[in-house]
Amino acid sequence: MGAMSAQPGSGSDVEHMRAALALAARALGNAWPNPAVGCVLVRDGMVVGRGWTQPGGRPHAEAEALRRAGPAARGATAYVTLEPCSHWGRTPPCCDALIAAGLARVVVAMRDPDPRVDGRGLARLRAAGIAVEEGLLEEEARRLQQGFLRRITLGLPMVTLKLATTLDGRIATAGGESRWITGEAARRAVHAARARHDAVLVGSGTVLADDPLLTVRGLGLPSPPRVVWDARLRLPLASRLVATAREVPLWLLTAPGHPPARLAPYLAAGVEVITAPPAVAGGGLDPRAALQALAARGITRILCEGGGRLAAALLRERLVQRLLWFHAPATLGAEGLPAIGALGLPDLAAMPRFRPLDSRPLPPDMLTEFEEIT
């Protein structure tokens, strides 16, 4: 951050930025490939406009807030969770809209690392005579923007690994029975988590075992694209995923080189086929390259729902940033199927490690959220 990066303003500044962050969170899962941004406009101590990034990434949060505020935006302060854009895309630059509206002050949580922006939006606001302060609640903003930041800086999405297990980390009996280890409240929370992500990812083994739909149900929210990690084309054409591919997008992530005749039935059913190179060793897909292929399509946040081999592949490569662990108060024993496959760790120091962020009861189960320790 630059010289203007100190925590600005009063307690009211913090209050308004927290409100903007809450608005930004509403856009998670719907804004990709754009970031989920929130904006609050305040004039004479009164909120005159609020906005958040709309589905598909436009209109942007600032444009929405200005539209709602109308003439009341003149002389106001804008609290924005990410630097206003300074480039033309499918919408005009937000910094120009703020200037034209006659704002007096703009408080920004963090700069936008997109090379098309990266300080240019703030510079244009300052050149227009608007007071600009940055860095307010930056840590909270960065956590919320983690998927967008990873995509822009690393070409990778943020991955959340969802685990629904017994206390001893089992997801099914030895015979494969898994419905239901966790209860109804936990399942509702899973649907809500799907809605907050850009895509839901599973391995082909999970599809073969469970024939899931992977949609968001009971919340009145749209379902994100469903992605099947399937190097060998094991996805059954009779699966519920394929049957609903024209209703909710279904992406088949597979290795290159399959004969066109094998791919044709999937394409005819409305499945989009995405290829990624195979892993150097051990079969399957190269995890990093596969995630890069999804990021190239605009995906910033992925919810991975297993199974164990896919979870292990992502954890081995340190590609999991968050864990959602739904744990039921029960045990299955060593004969049960583990939630995570073999990691091949040489010693304890090589373990992927996480820190707890939050824990809450979902009776009779518990949900604990973790983030990676880097």
C-alpha cells in the first residue's frame, strides 16, 4: 500500500465499510469472472445508496449504488470494498461514474491487483479532486476476495474442500453406504455453500457411487456449474448430472485425446468438455493444470465435494485454501471409507496444515471452517 494506506476515518467509517463487505458477500458465487464488490454511499451521516456486483459481474457495485442514490450522491462518501475499475469492459469505468456523480470522498478497502486497474482507478479519482483513502478493513476484504485474487495473480481459483464425515473421518461404510452420515441441517448448509461458489467439483468415483445432482435446492438461489473430474470418461451417460446438463451447466474435465465418438454423446446431451493434461505420475489429471483450465473460464471459487482421491490430489499439491468439515457425532471404524485418500507424506512436517476460522452447531452435527496455513 502507498502513503495513503493507513486505516482511515472514524468508527462510522468502519461501520460503513463493514456494511459494504456484507453487501459484497451477497455476490459471492454470482459475480464471476468479476470480483464480488460492495459499495455504500453516505451523505451527511445518512446512507443514500447501496450496491453489490450483480449476477454475471455487471452492473458493478458502484453503478448500482449510484443508480439507487440518484442526485443524493453529490458530495457523498463512497465506501467500496475494492478499488473502482478504471478500464472499459462491458461497462464504463466505475471511477469515471463516481467522478461524474460528484462524490467528495472515496474510502477503499484494498487495491485491485488486476493489471488493468492496480492503482489507476485511485489515481484518476485523486486527479479529479476527490479525497481518497485506502486500506480500511483490508484483511477482511482480502479474505472475501481470495478467489478473485488467486485467479488474477496465480491463474488459479480458490478451492474449498467440503468434508462430511464421522468423527473418525469416514464418509461411508466399507460397502459404500453413505446416506446420510450428517443430518438435514448440515445438508442445507451444503446447499448454501454451493450457492456461494462459482462451481461445484466432484470426482468421477463420487458420481459412480452416489449419482448426485450437486444443485442448490430449497434456497431459491441459482445453481453454479457442476464439474466432474474424469480423466477416463467414466461419467455415466445415464447419470442425473448428464440428464440435467441443459438445465444446470455440466462441465466434464478430462484428459485430451479421447476419440470424438466417445465425446459425442456428452456433447449431444449439453455437456461442455474441458481438457487438462494428465498427471506426470499416478494417472488422472494434473491438478494444477486442471484448476488453471477452470480459472481460464472465469472461475474464482470452487467447492470440491470429493471423493477421497480427488481431495488427496488437491491437498498433495497445496491447492486447497479452505476446509468445510461437517462432522457427525458417530464413528465407523477403520473399515469405513476415508474422506481423504493417500497423501504419501514422508513425515509430519509435510502435512498440509490449517487453522480454524469458525465453528457452529448444526444439530446433531458440527461445522468447522478452516483456512490453510501458508
